Amino acid sequence: SQLPSCPTVQTGPRSSEPALKAPRLRWVGAEGSRPFFPLQRTVSRYREEAEQTNCALRRAERSVVEKELQVDELQRLLAGMEKEHRTLLLKMKDSEAELARLRSVEGDKLAEQDRSAKLEKEVAMLREKIHHLDDMLKSQQRKVRQMIEQLQNSKTVIQAKDAVIQELKEKVAYLEAENLEMHDRIEHLIEKQVSRGGHSSRARSKSEYVSSKRLMGPKPLPLIRVVET
């Protein structure tokens, strides 16, 4: 006779393990190795502002150098004109003294009269040159003063731009440090969530295995048929 087969206990399919939900981060870069945080936009903006300010600073510095060269050239020109002015004044005074001497001589002769006329013309020409030089000196002095004022203003602008660049650099450094700290915290949180998920998954698998064993129970003993003789 055939022995009855052992009853089989059918267990339901194992429920699939729920996937861990990691924080939604946008990955950037060639290899996607770093999450993109909003602070990075601020850092980029500050860097761009610092670069623009730095370019403006370089232009202002070049302008200052050019103006300094122009001031030096004007000052050399003024020095030459002042020297010529002094020379003409001395020459005019000498001519005037000679003219006065000739006029004081009694019984002027013809030669002395000619000499006196030439000296008068020379003095008139010298006075005209001196007057012209005075006008030029005043004009150049005004121009030099204006150039010096512009130079001082440019240096003030450069100092202000230096301060702005330094402030932007400090902001960039602070935001980069804060961004890095936030990135480390999120990575730590993700690792912690993954670690907890793996532990609960192993615990669930072990519990289901024990329940399955308990439901199956011990195997039934084989039937023995008794025959009377």
C-alpha cells in the first residue's frame, strides 16, 4: 500500500523590500560626484561680481598710470617754461638798465640813439614773450591741478574697489565652507539611512524564515495497516 504524502504548506510570496528614499539632490559635474546646493549659485554670483570688480580695478590702475605719466610730462614742460620765463625776465631787466643808462648820457650821439632804439624794440619783444609765457604757465598749472585731482579720485576708486573685492572674497570663502559642511551632513544622513535600511531588511528576512518553519510543523508518521490472521 502507498503511504499518504505529507501535506505541504503554501506560504505567500515574500513582500518586496521597500526602497530607501534618499534626499532628492541634483548631481552636477562630469562624474556626478557632488550634489548641487543652492549656496553654490550664490558663491558663483559672488565670484562673478569679484571678477568684474577686479577687471574694473585693473582698468582704473592702468588709467592712474597713464595720468601719472601725463602729469610728469606736464611738470617737465612747466619746469622748462618757468626756466625760460626767468631767463627772459633777467634779459629784460638788463636791457632796461642799459636803456636807462643810455638815456641818462648827455649829448646823445647817433650811434647811441640807434642802440637805444634797438634796446627799446628788444624790451618790447621780451615783454610780449613774458606775457605769453605767463598765460601758458597759468593754463598748464590749471591743467596739472585738474590732472592731480583726477589722479586722487582714481586712487580713491581703486581703494574702494579693493575693499569690495576683499568683502566678496570673504563671502565666497564663508559660503564655500558652509556648502561643504551641508554636503557632509547630507552624505552622513544618507549613509545612516542606508545602514538602518539594511539592518531592518535582515531582521525581516529572519522573521519570515522562522514563521515559515513554524507553519510547516513536524512530518506525520507513516500509516501502519494491521492485518488479522
